[in-house]
Amino acid sequence: MAADNQANWAARRRIAAGWAHHLWHDKAGLFGLAIVVLLIVVAAAAPLLAPYDPAAQALRDRLLPPAWLAGGQLAHLLGTDQLGRDVLSRLIFGSRVSLVVGAGVVLLAGAFGTALGMLAGYCGGRVDDFVMRWVDTQVAFPGLLLALVILVVVGANVPSLIIVLSLNGWMVYARMARGSVLGLRQLPYVEAAQMIGCRGRRVIFRHILPNLTSPLLTLSILEFARIILAEAALSFLGMGVQPPGSSWGLDVAIGKDYMFRAWWLVTFPGAAIALTVLGVNLLASWLRVVTDPREREKQFARRMARKRHAEPVPAAAASVEARP
């Protein structure tokens, strides 16, 4: 048993070392990971990093430009809004909302959609028909409109926002899980487990679910980026985070009326949204490559082809090629 555990740990260390080596040479993926780690650190340490209370108003300091000097010292690095609130502090605390809503929706929607998708793919028949017709019916409704209607009824706050976005996002997990299970249940090791009398629950969680880890992880990261945009859109429309709370979408909505007078009110929250979504997408692209053997083979072939083209041609070979 001890030898098996040591072998498992050694294999995991080799896999982790291979991933780290691949990430180090993939600059786009490394940049995406740095942005995601920075978002997590800023959200976790927001009370320590924010120079001011994000809800504190100072009307005498309203609409100050970025890097405003007070007493010879920098007072507001990113300026202030129409109520004198520090823009940098609101950006820092707004990252918490994006992280909490994104993580909450991915966990809820991913768990619910994956469970239904695996159940539909493994059982088939009427169960599969019911689940997929449910998915098709809900996909037919406009997601943003449905979210707005529900939020108007139940009230706009962070918990209701997570639930509404989860209700609008579980279908993609269900479809992906169902398609993967339909292919996996025909494999010999799954059929062998069924033949020796393993229960359906054991087959699903011990033999099928581990093979869904890589695609589920990539899909979850991509959905995280989509949820950040959805939360910003709902907050911009006034159905997300409510004042005096901090949210990047809410800050853009507040600053749109001062766009030509105070450009920083829209620019910095918009840049935070765009940079975060870019980083998450770059990380998801790297993860898709590193977890898919076919993608790794394609990337290795492209790298070897570039090396062959970059290598200088020997003088003897060049003279032979130059002969008529």
C-alpha cells in the first residue's frame, strides 16, 4: 500500500512538473494565470489594499482626476466619482463581487448540470428525453430577459443574482456531460464494471466522472468569464448589485453620465472587466491544450516545424541544392 501511494504521488509530481514547464513556455497562459491570481489576491485582501472606504462620500472631492495631489501626496490614484468616493477602492471591492458571483454560479450550475447530464447520458431512454427536452426548452428563452424578470420579482442582491445566473447557465454543463457519458459508457472498462455487478452510481462516480474532470474544468473557467460579463451587464442595467455596494458594472452605469467630463469613471471599471475576462480566457485556452493529448500533439508538431524552418541550412547541402 505504501509503495502504491508513493508511486501515485510520484506520478502526480511528474504531471504537475510537466504542467508547470508547459505553462512557463506558454506566455499567454502564464499571463492569464497571473491575472486570475491577482484577482483572487485583491479580492481576499480588499480591506487591506483599499486606501479608502468604498462607500465613504466627500462631496468637496467630487470628480477629482486620477493621481490627484493633496498636501504634496497622492490622494486618489484613480480619481473620485460624482460623490467623492475613491475609484480605486471601489474597483478593489468590486473584484470581490465578480469573484463571489462567478465562483458561486460555476459551482451551483456546474454541479446541477453535470449531475443531470450524466444521469441522462447513462440512463438513456425516457430520462434522457426528459432532461434534453428540458434543456432545449430553457435554452429557447432569452437568458438575460429571464434573469431580469426573476430579479424584478425576487429582488436584486448578490444571492439572488447567483441563483438566477445558475438557472440560466446549467444547460451547457448538462449537454457536455451527456455527450461525454454517451461515448464513455461504450468503453470496455465501463462495460466490464457493469458485467461484474457494479451499481450504476459506482460506475458513474468511479469510472465515468474522473474522465470528465478535464473538460469540466476548462468549461468552468470559460463559464466563469461569461458570468463576470453577465453580472456586469445586470448591474449596469440596475438589476445586480445595488448602491452603495461596489460592482464594476454598477460603476460603469454610474459613470456613463459623466463620460466626457470624467472619463476615468467608465475607463477603469471597463478595463478591469476586459482584463479579467481576457485573463480567464487565456488560462482556459492553455488548460484546454495541456489536458487534451491531441492538442498537445498538434502544438508539439507546430513547434518542431518552426524549429526546422529556423535551423540554418548547412553549406554542403546548400551547394548541392544550388547545382543545376
